[in-house]
Amino acid sequence: MSIFSQEPKSPRKNWLVTMRPYVLLISGLIAASSVPALAAGTGVTNTTVKIGGVMDLKGQSKGLGLGMQAGISAALKGEKVQNRAIEYIALNDFYTPADTIKATKQLIDQGIFLMLGSVGTPTAKVALPILAENKVPAVGFFTGAGLLRPGVGDIINFRASYVEEITNTIEAALSAGVKPQEVCAYVQNDAYGMAGVSGIKKALEKQPDMTEVVSKLEQILTMKGEEPTRNGIGPVGVYPRNANRAREGYLSLKQWEQAAGTRCRLVVTVGTYNPIASFIGYSRYKGDNWIVSAVSFTGADNLTQALLSYKVTDKVILTNVVPALDSQLPIVEEARKALGDQLSYVSLEGFIVGKLFLAIARNIKGDITRDNFLKAVRGQTFDLDGLKLDFTNDNQGSDFVQLTYLDNGELKSTTPQKLAMVFQQ
């Protein structure tokens, strides 16, 4: 066919051909404007920084998760970083590792910048490898376990470790005349409880004539499996996570007393508030007036309340890793004002963790990226309104441990010297 016989193009078709590239460009710009424009870092847009946390909000230990959530939310309320609002998403995991894995992956899929204030040791144990694989920093987790010090991945800890807490308690007991052979333990039968047993072992292996006991503790620590049978081996009783079954662990301690020809003058507990309260109540019912200690994760305020149902108002030592609730430090005064009747030792820790995140984020040089965030904290010191944190030597900001004692149903700050009178009663 001759070219002269082709139908001529209409002016309308010519216009469409000419304008097509510009139409596509405009359409693309309109589509882009319908979603937030991404900034340099994952989880960061031009208007927000999205962060997440995983904790028990509905289960047996929900008091801990709700406390951390309340504290973090109060600290971040109305705050901005580089003119971006902070979006904090907390998901429930019932303090159950299988649910932790699901919740952690869900937050990563939602594109969080980092994980802040997650609660628990067995839960952290399964979450940390996932976070490390996706290069998501773990900041201010509510656990003093060694698996976060330094741990796998990019981990920034606020609090003192369980080893430090337990060492403070045992040293106070030993200085009061308690013999190393009279130190026993009642713990959760998982990574959290074993973190406590590890702390006890480190404290006791320095003492004379403790080779056999330390060997028993090492045997308990190295047992394989999810919940191995750890009762009946040494000066340790265990209970299953999320259960209030005190009898088996109690009988394990009574068996040890008989076999070793000793008595448990101090029982170091590592668990959550309901099971620990149940154990203390049961041991008192059975006639054992042991002095019992609890670490910070137990939840001092929740434990105190739970003990009331067993009419237990004394002979309980608790360690805390935050200042006293009546402290005059500006950050505590700010927390009291922000949290009101929600203020507790747990929510105060959440508040401090939230303020730590803000301090690090505001120390970033350049764009808000994960790499720049980590550069802004490693090797640095911070003053959070009177609370000083030091990251120059490791990934833990604070070594502060405060001994408190339950006296007539009221928690009071104490010292090793004052505790000596308790052990001598």
C-alpha cells in the first residue's frame, strides 16, 4: 500500500501522543502524594518515626507490660524528633515466645524503625535473632538477662543486669551473717530463671567450700530442652512460666535442706509477681519463715499487692534498677506528673526508656537512620534530667541497683547495714 493511501492521523491522536509522557508524570506525582514520603531510614517518613514494642498486655504478667507501655507512651506523648512525630505501637504476646515471634515479625512487616521497651527474657531470646536478621535495633528492653549483654544484633540496654541485682542481695545477706550454703533459689523454669541462677552461681563461686553447690548449679544451668526437670537437684526450686504451681519448687528446696543438712535463710526468687507471691504465701503456710528476695522484673508494686492476699507484709527484699518513686530527681518528678496514679517502678522504667530513645534520636547527626542512631549512642554519655547514663564501655547505660524491703506492707529503701537486722531476727 502506498503511503499516500494511509488515513491521515487526527489532531486529537497527535495531541495524545505528544502529551502522553507528561500525563504519566503527573499521574505518578498524584499517586506518590497519596502515601507518606519516605525519609532516609526504614520506619521514618517526612512526618513520623514509627517504633514498636512487644509485651504481655493481657496475660498473667500483664501488669509488667501495661506498666512499660504506660511509661513509654507518657514519655513520648507530644514529642518530636527532627520535626517528626513519634508513633509507638505495642503488641501483646502473653509473655509467650511463640506469640512473641509473630508479634515481632508483624511489627517488622509494618516497617518499624526500632524495637523499644519489649518485656521479658524468654521472649527476648526468640525476638533478638529476628531483629538482628532484619537489622532492627533493640532498645531499653525490660530484662536484665545476660543474653542482651552484649547479645546478638544491635542492642542498647538501660538497666542494670540480674547478676548485679542478685550479687547486691547475696552480698548483703553474707555480710549479715548468712552462710553461702544457706542461699537457695526459686525461679522460673526458662531463660529468665536461668539468668538468675547464673547470677547466684557467680556470687557463690567466690565463696569457700562451695564447689559442690556450684557444680549443682552448673548442672541445672546446662540442662537442655524447653522445660527440663530441674527440681530435686540442688538448692533450686523451679516453676513453669505463666503458672502458679508453687508446691513442686517448694518441695525441691525442702529436699535440698534435708540432703545438704542446711536451711534456706535466703531464697532468691526470679519470676513474675503472681507465681512469686504464690510461692511466698505457700512457704509461709507450710511454716517456713524464709527471707525471700525478688529482682526488679518481678514488679515491686504488683508483688506487694499480690502478697496482701496471702497476708505477707514483711521479710521480702526487692531490688530495683530505677530511683525511688519519691526521688527528687527531675526525671522522676516529670514522670510523677505525667503518669499520675499509674506511676510505679515498672512505669518509671518505661518512662526512662522513652526519654532515652528521645535523647539518642536528638543526638543524631544527619538523617534519621538506624546506623546514625547507633552512632549517636555508642561511646556516649547522657544526662536524662539528673539520671546519668554511660555507654562508653558497653551497651548498658546504668549499673544502679537499689535495695528495698517490705516493712509492714510498705516498700522502703534500705541498705545492707539495715538488712543485717532483718537476717538476725
